[in-house]
Amino acid sequence: MVEPLSPPLPLPRRRGVSLRLQLNLIVATLTGLFVAALVGLQIDGTRASVREEITASNRVATQLLERVSGIFSRGGPPAMLGFLEQLGRVRANDIVLVGDDGQVLYRSPPATYKQGRDAPEWFTAWVVPPLQRQLVRMPGATLAIEPNPSRAILDGWDHLVQLAGIAALALVALHVAVFWAVGRTLRPFARIVEGLRRLQAGDYATRLPPLPGREAALIGESVNRLGEAIETTLQQRIAAREARQRLSESRAWAQQVEQRLEAERKDIAAELHDELGQSVTAIRSLARSLMARLPTDDTTGREAAQMIDAEAARLYDAMHGMIPRLTPLTLGPLGLPDALRDLVAGLRLRHRAQVFDLHIEGPETPLDADTALAAYRTAQEALNNALKHSGARHLGLLLQHNAQTLALTVTDDGCGLPPPDQRPHRFGLPGLHERAAALGGRFDAQLRPEGGTQVRLELPCGGRPAEGGDA
């Protein structure tokens, strides 16, 4: 029976940030860092520019007013006041003329450049340089020159706002482009996920079409190869299970056939022993009785009676030699060890030129009929093969038995086994292998390093231990 396939495990559905959003967040973070770096560089440049402009402008204004104050010193504060009113406002500087009595005689007019606007205080605090007030003394008054970077800072702020606007537009455009490109690139992956889910659901015939994009195409090809491999493996597993099922059924059928053959052999052996054996014995008795009644001078009759007696004796011996080959009559009542002893004893009588060694190790526990018969048939087949085909002079039979395992080893010093593809069917090794496999055991036939053949049978067994010995 084919084993059912185990149900597939559910594909986990993870709830989290999508790859598309992750890529957009990465791009946004990198772009934000880049824009922040640009803003920082712009602010630093604005700070340097403001410092340079304020320093230069304040130096020029101070030098100018120092020279002018020397020229107008004779005219006093009124002359200087007239010059300042004609001069007007000096960029980035506030000029104040203060009399010796503390009265403010002149103050620069407010700047008209970008009037009414100022940079934010936080930006001003970041870029404003250290300011140093310059004083120019003259008879009757003092000129105070104070740097005023508000317009230069406002210019820097306007440039920064313009740069930030351009960067924001570029950032939005970049995000839109990245969002579109990533979405277009990842669109085939939805089909890949769907294909994997169909494979997970058991639809192993699922195949993905050619997908756009190098990575998606490679993954799609891998998914298709995976589906083909799963489908092939599944078909192979089903075929293997069906083959195992057929083999199991074949072994069960072969075992039933073997059991019926053994039963028929046993019946035939019993019939030979009981019916034919008695008939042959009766024929011999009649022949001897006839020979005793014939006169001594009836040589023809006596020779016929002797011939009948001899043929009956030969038939009787042939019958008794055939019975053990049909079924071991001693296997049931006496057990496997005694049956093997009887087998070896018979071989010793028929093959006096060969030497047979039988060793039995371990307790002689009762065995079930199938196990005992399999061991006996293996020993019988191996010994007969060695005697018929190997030219062996020395044959050994070893039976090892414990509560869990029965091991039977047959060795000979003959010519060894031919290669597997050259062995004729008369060796009977496949049948012995199948018999062992049907009982959950193992059968092996191989060449010995020192020459000859070794046949080994291992079978699981159990039973009550009893005393044993060697023969």
C-alpha cells in the first residue's frame, strides 16, 4: 500500500515593513543626510562670507573715517556732521557721531536693501561673527563704527532657502523615481511568491513564465527547477513505494508458494516413507520368502528372487536418500541442530572422499518452523552446491544461536563462485536471498580470502534456551 504524503507545512505570513518601503526609507535617509551635509556646508560658507565681508567693510570704513576726521578736525563736529550726512549709509556698518557732552549728533540711516526683512534669530546666531566696535576720536566728538551684518546674513539665508527648496524638489522627484523603479522591479516577485504558495499547497506542476529583470528571471528559473525537482522526486518516491509494495506482495506470494511446496514435499515424503516404504519392504520380504521356498537346484528362480530383493533394496535406499531432500523429517521433532547433524551424517556416508565439520555454538533454543526450515534449506543448498560445482575437499558448517539471532555459515575450499553474471540458476542463491529477506534476515555469498566460498545466513529469532553441543 502506498504511504500517504505528509501534509505540507503552512507558509508563514510575516507582517512587517515591505522591501519597497525599506528601499524608499534607505534612499530617503541617504538623501536627507546628503541634503543636511549641503545645508551644513552652505551655513558654514555663509558664516565665512559674512565674517569676511564684515571685517573688510568695517576696516575700510574705519580707515576712511580716521583720515576724514583728521581733515575735518579743524572745523569740529559740525564739519564732520556735514561730511557724514553727504556720505550716507556705509554697507554693513552703523556710524554714530557722539559729542563730548554725550549727545548723539549723527546716526547712519537704516538700510534700504531688503528693508523690513531679517533672517531668523537661530540662523543669525549660527553665522554671526564676533563684532568689534571701532572708535575714532576727534576734537569735540567721537565716531563709533559698529559692524552690522544683518543684510549679509539675510543674503545667506535667502541663498539657503533657495538651496533647500531646490533640494526638496529634487528629493521629491528622486523619491517618486525610486518608488516607481522599485515597484517596477519588485512587481515580478509577487508572482514568485504566488508560485511558491502554489507549490506549498501541493501544486507541483506550477511553472512561472519568463519574468522581467535579471534577478527575478534567475529566481523564477530556480523556482521552476525546484518545482521540477519536487515533482520528479515525488514521482520517484511514488514509484519506489509502488515497487516496494509489489516486491512485498511478490515476497508474500513467493513465501506462500514456498510454504505450499514445503507442505507438498512433506506429504510426498510421508507417502514415500509410509506407503512406498512399506510396499518395498513387503516386496523384499516376498522375494526372500520366495527364495527360501525355491529348491536349491532352481537357479533361475533363485536368481530372479535375488534380483527382485536387490532391486527392492536399491529402491529402498534411493527412496530414503530422496526423502531428506524433499523434507527433513527430523527437523520438526528433533529441532534444527539435530536435523543438521542428520544432514551432515548422510553426506558423510554418500561422500566419503570429503571431510565435513559441523560446529554448533550457543544454546539450542526452540525455533519457529519458518526460521528453522530457512536455515536448514540454506545449509542443504550450500553444501550440495559445493559438492556438485566447486570440487571442494573440506566443507564446514557453523551454527551460532542466541536469544536474538541465528547465524549459519557454510564454508568450502573449492574453486569459489563464478561472477554474478555467469552464475547459472542451479546455484539457487536468489531463492535463498528471498527466503532470508522474507523472514527479515540477511543472506550473503562471497569468496574467501584463503580460497573457496563462504555462505552466511543471519535471521532474527527467539525462544527458550536449552543445552547444546558439537558434532
